[in-house]
Amino acid sequence: MGEMYGTNSGKLRIGVNPFPFLSCPSNTCNLIMDFSDNNKMIRCLFFISFLFYTTTAKRHPPTNPALAKKWSTLSGHRPAVVARGGFSGLMPEGSADAIQLAQATSVDELVIMCSLQMSKDGKGVCLTDIRLDNSTTLPIVDPTGKKTYKVNGRETTAWFSVDYPAAFLETNVALTQPLYSRLNYFDGISPITSVEDIFNVSARNWLNVQYDAFYAERGILVQNYILNLTKYYPVKFLSSPEINFLKSINGKVNRMTTKVIFQFLKDTEVEPTTGQQYESLLKDLATIKSFASGILVPKEYIWPLKANQYMGQRTTLVADAHRQGLEVYAFGFANDFFPGYNFSYDPVREYLQFIDKGDSVDGVITDFPPSASEAVACFANNNTIVRKVQALVISYFGASSVYPGCTDLAYQQAIDDGADIIDCPVQISKDGVAYCMTDIDLMVDTTAMRTFMSRSSRVPEIKSGNGIYSFDLKWSEIHTLKPQMVNIFPSSPRNPAYRNSGKIITLSEFLDFAKAKAVKGVLINIRNAPYLASKKGLDIIGAVSSALSNATLDKNSTIQVLIQSDDSAVLSKFKNIPSYKRVLFFDQKMSDAPRQAVDEVKKYADAVNIPRSAVIVVANSMTTTKTNVVQEMKNANVTVFVHVLRNEVTSLAADYFSDPYVELATFIQSCHIDGVVTDTPATASRYMRSPCSDLDSKDHIYKIQPAEVGSLSNTVSKEALPPAEPPAPPLSISDIVDPPLPATKTGTPAAPALPATTPPSGAWTSGANVALSLVAILVFAILSSGR
């Protein structure tokens, strides 16, 4: 759990800036530090460096154009971003580090929320909950301190702040993350912080009083503490779920400077003053208006989640409250909380649902203030289609986070979401029909196991274990299968409502679709060519060449054709077609790309598609170093694409703040890649079109800054980390050059006539294009039957 704070030595307290060289607006870095050993000093200096980078890179004058927009909030001003205890999604809530990091990475008007707990001697501290079990080291400091109290009518056994003087808590007890799914590297480092300490560095504060009645029963008057506090510090928001408290303090605080907010808890919970459930109180907003200027509600009060975890119909709560003159603030936002299947794990999309759809909430309370800041300052009210960043958005099996990969619906969604290039990983059937599918093994993402389990076999040249392979089934059999959504991370399931939606399409159908939609480009991925030719007599290269020629994409075309393979011999087969761009695919880690290896790459390819790990090394969920691979490739005029960028929190290093937009900014702005391969093109496209993605813009606007690689890991004590893994080897010539392709085994037709198929599901072409496609298929079938 880290070192305890037995004395004042080593303690971090907020006060005066001892670093005059560090310019931090809004007193972000005002600290008094007394360190007893070098380890703590080094850690803090690294953290100061991290803050310095994020602060100086992000900050801008307050004349932000976003402020001039007309919002559908009650005031007409933009919604407030409220950080719950600072950046509590990354660091312990209420810690000095969490407060500073939130201020350094969020909008200038950020509000810091402090959940008030009272000590035995009537002083206020900022803590997650009245129970200190999971959020502090108190159970270790005082193992026998567990008590049982009745809290709002319920017997509760825990460690309570009310049993200890403030000096004891601030001196001996450190903060921890209450959620075990979050990083614990910062546990046991920061002491409990007093309300006054936090208010010293934040001019916009929210004090949340959760348990006034509980403290009053023990002779601790929260009201007196707050009234004394407001003599010295501004309290912009004062909230509580207890009506008696709000009524008693309502006439004693300045309503011109302090907004009194009534907090609604879970709808079935009971408000202690009236004995009514909160859902009942929600029906009488006029009464609430008599003692409050706003309400604070769980986000589900506005957009409820149905039992199937999809969003239901929006309630009228925001509109009803605005009619009463009540502001509405929503809480429960966190990038690592499951938001429902509607958003494809894109945190910004969830915020936009509350601030950019109909009546906007007046503020959001979040554990991840940078993402909320992006939604408010960068994406809300932004319908521009002008690209601010020119990196390509390349689909990964279409929009395969929304629909099963490589289906007609996934490709249509990718186009709708702004993909520049759509991809077809080509597989080939037993009778030589080329089609798009994510894997040569149909057990992976189709329903083949239900029908063709008896046709499974083991092919060690391709994979260990059994599979149902495309080359063992005819196209007429494959075409009967349903696609199947693949969950990349078991803890983050994808769109079950569309689990088997869409149709598997042939390569020719894919190319016709691309032409009809006038996409910027197509990426044709060819794998397993040597095995297919030598063992199965299937010429996948010939099938691809014929399909591209039939679609006239081998001529000068407005559609860029990218031929991708992990086999240099495959790419050599396409070197005489200058209109094609050849892409060499790598899936292994690499620490460097020596000039000799890069020169070898240029013999076969115009571009490379490399994994994220070959660009930025991640260990222990944090970035550590940035390789020179991209720069070395680009120095040799080799285009660089990176795969696969995803929205799920599990795939994101902590440096990216559980935010896919920060990862995009890092790879595009800091690493200067030419294109991203992603299964969620909507997120990448939204980033490219955001005014906040243009770091060179002269407009005074919030910027989505790239992470400084390695900065966060440098703030963590090395003793807290497992031993570092050895670096990956550099790219070598043996990784690049493959043997010549074997001759195709005779006995199998290389390019059979394509059978007629039913139109793909969904409206993936316009009416005119559908008609033309049907006519073309019929004509082709008639001509083929006459041969």
C-alpha cells in the first residue's frame, strides 16, 4: 500500500510555489514540500515535470470561442465540467496530485468537487465516502478502529472519519483508489487533504455534504463549519441529498455566489428528512425550487438504461427542471464505467448525449475531466466536416466494433462514420471464390460450428488447434453462415443486439460497394498465399487480381488500392501495377528499424502497417518509451500506418487517461503516423474533424494534447513495479524477406465464375446503385452460364 505518514516529514501540503521556474495558471502547482528522502523528491519532481508538460501545452487565454456559443442550458452558457475529487479516475480522489492533474488537463473553468467528511474535532476533509475502508490506509494504520453506526437508518460497519482528529488523519493516513480495477501505483502516497488545502488552489469549488444528519447526531455541526469556511473561500456549489440541511443553510449563504443544489440519490433510496423515496420527490420540482437553485441527479434519471443495457428513451427531467428555473447536473460519469452499448466505449459520445441532444444538462460530474472537457470544448455544437488533421482513417474489418466484422453492415457503418479506406481481408473458398472475412478459420467469427463442426481439421501451418477453414467449404456453404460479433476483451462485450447481423460478401461485391460509395481507398489484405497455392491449389493472388481488374481498379482510378500482406513475395506480384500502393504488414514488436532493414522494406512496399507496440512501448499499463521506427521509416519516404486502435479502456495505456482521443493525438501529433487502423472509425474521424486536434491553430481553444510518453511511469516508484521486460529486438531483414511463392497445385480452377447472390442486408447503396448492381450481377451470371 506504500509508505504511511507517521510524521510531517515527507508530507505533501498545498501552499506556496517553491518552483518559480514552473508557470502554472490558477495556482495549479502551489505546493509546500518537505521530503525526508530522495525517492519522494524524485517522484514529485517527475510529477511536476508531467504537470508542466500538460499544463503549458494545454493552457490558453480564457477568451475561448466555445464560450460564445449559445447552449441549451438554463443560463445559455456552456455546461460546467466538475471533477469529482480531481482526476479521481487516475489518482486517489481528493489527493493533491489528482487536483493538480485535473486542472492541468481540463478546461480553465473546471470545478473541483469535494465530498465533505468531518473529523472528530469538527474539521473538514475531502474523502470518497463516510466509510474509509477502501479509500484510505486507515484499516492498516488502526486495525482495531472499525465501528458500527446507523447511517441514514442503516447499520453500517466501517472505519469512520468521525472517530479521529483531523491532525491524525492528515498526518498518518494516506489515500487509495476505492476501485480495484484502477491503477494502484499511487496508493498510499498522498495524505488525506483538508478542504482548506484544496480550496487554496481552486477558485471554483463544489462542496458536497452527504451526511449532515449523521454528524449532527454526534454534535458536529456541518453548517457552522461551512459558514465559517465561506468567509475565506468561495464555494460556488453547495449540494446535499438532505432537505433539512439545504433549508437550514439556504438563507445563510449568499445565493448570488453560491448555488444550492439538491442531490437525488438512487430512486428507491429514502431521503432522511421527509422519509420519501427520491423518485417521489422528483415529481415535485416546484417545492425543490423553493430551497434550491438546481438539482444533482444520477445520469440514469435523464437517459435510463434498459435491462438489456441499451439506452432507453430520454426523460423530460431536464426540460421540466429548466421550466421551474432549476439547473440540472448529472453525476456518475467515468470512462471506465460501462455506459451501455450505444456508445461503442467512446466516452465523448456519452457526454454528447447529455449536452448536445435537446435540452443540455448544466454540468457533468466526472472522474475523468479531460474527456468531459473535450466533449464540451471540442465536439458539442461542432458539425464541421472540414478535416483538421490529414492522417488516414482505415477501417479494421469495417466498423467491427458496431457490427460483425467484414459484413455489408460493418462496411456501410465505416463509410457513414467517416472512414477514408475500408479493408477486405481476403479469404478463398474451396471452389475459388474470394470473399471478405476476418479470419481463414470460420470458427472465429461465423456460426460455422453449428453446421460444419464435422468438417473441422487441424492445420499446423496456419494455427494450433482445430479450425473450420474457408478452403474446405464451397462458397454456397459459406454463404449460408451468419457472421458473429467478436468481443476483443471479454470484460467489454460489444453490441449483442447485432451479434449475428449483416451478410458475408464476396470481394467483387466489396469492390462494387466501394466504387458506388466513392470511398477514398480500399485495402486488400492477402495472407496464407503459399499454403493455399501449394497445399490447396488455390490462387488467391490471381483471384484478387481478377477481381480488381474486373472492377477496373487496376487502371488509373479515383479510388486508391492498397495491397497489404505480411509476405514480401505476395507484394512482389503486384509491383508492376503502379496505381497500387503496397503495404507490408508487421504484427511483431520491434524496438528499432535500422537503415538496412528499412532499405529492404522499400524493395517490396510503399508503406508499412505496424502494431502500436512498435511505436510506443507500454509496460504495467503505462507508456515507457517511444521508438524511432516511425521516424526511420518516414526518413526513407515509407508511409506508416498503425494498428489497431480501439476504444475499450482495457486497450488504453493510463497515460491516455482512458480516452481514445488522447491516444489518437499521441500517435498522430507526437509520432506523426500517416494513418490509423481502427475498428471504430467514428472516433478517429471525429478526432480528425475536431478543431481541438489542430495544435497549430491560432484560435484560443482547448487542445487535445498528446501524452508525453514515459512521464506517468516516471512518477511511480520503481519498487512498486515488476521487473522490466527486455526490449524487443530491432527489425531485421529476416523479418521482411520471404521465400518465393510456390507454384499453384494443379487440379483446381483458379478463377471460377462468381455465382449470383442475394443483395447484402441493409441499405448499403442508394436505390440507383442497387438497381445497377443487380443488373450487373444478372448479366454476369447469364454470360457465365453460356461459357
